[in-house]
Amino acid sequence: MKPTAIPLLVLPLALALAVVAGCKGEKKPSPPPPPPSRPVERPKAVAPEPAPAPPRKERTGGKVVKSVTTTQGKLTVVRYGKGGSAEYALMLGSRTLVEPEQRPIEVAGSRPKGKANLVLLRFPRKAKDCPARFRVADLAKGKDPRVSDEFGNCSARPKVSAASGGWKLAFPKAGSFKAKTWTYSNGELREAGQKSPPGPVGYTGPV
């Protein structure tokens, strides 16, 4: 038998079909993974600033129970209310030097006479073993008015004498408390026997 001849047009067609079949069998490469996403930064919460304190209101309706003429004006003891609930404050004009509290304020002395620059204040107490404590109001001209810390040995009747432009206050023995002496001079309160003063006298009321 003679071999069957394959027509020339059949060969290109077979090759084309083979190429197409091969292309269909190939796998397409997978796309690269997306870059990692960055965490979203949220703005930090800022705490609100505290509201400013309301301005302090001066009390009204008080009654002046004692006044002293000083180099800086009238120093007054003002009482608010009546009876056991009454409160007492120390004022220089409209300025509060000692805040109102339920404890009377008495003027135990002043110097010099006329227009004082130092006023000795006595604060009576209900306690029988310690009936009084003292403070000094320093109202020297040209200086900021100030009131000393409390001092004394609980005696209500110290012996007061002049000393270096100020005072020497000698407290006798009171009950179980020993006799003690303080001096107030040049804005300093010092207990006798101390090597150094306790520190500058501080203003205790608002400006």
C-alpha cells in the first residue's frame, strides 16, 4: 500500500491547536500580597483645663466690735452673726487679714499710741487648760500688712514691754506649762532660747 499523504494545510492547523492547548494548561502567577497596613493613629485625648476658681466674695453684714487707728488705716474686729455661732474676722479697711472663725479676737495692746504699727491680738479659747493664744499684726508703713503665727504658753496675761522697736512678751507659768518669753522685732517672732528665728512672719489672709 502507498502511504497516505497528509495535506499541507492540516499541519499548521494542528500546530496552532497544540499551542492553544498548551497555553490553557499554564498557570498564571498569583499577584504579590498587599503591603501590611499601618495602624491608624488616633489623636490622644487631652484633659480639659480646670475652670478657674470663682472670685472670692467678701462677707457683708458684719458688725465692728473693736477698731484701732494704724499707720495703714483702720484695723477692725468684725463679728458676723450672734451667740455661740458668731464668727470673728480681722479687717484692714476692706482687706481681710484673719478669716472669719468661731473664736473671738481681742486687742491686747498696740504701739505706738496714736497711729499704731504693731497690734497685739489675743484669741480666747474655751479650753480651761489653755485659755488664750496670741498673734501680732504688723502694719508698718510702706510694707505689706501681715499677721504672725500664733504663740504663747497658754497664759492669758503676759507681761508686755518695749524691746528694739517691738515687744518682749513674758508669759508666766500657766498650769503645767513652763514660763516662756517671746520677742517681736523687725518683722520676726522669736522664742527666747532659740538659736534662730522660726522664719519670716507670713501674711495669712487673701490679697
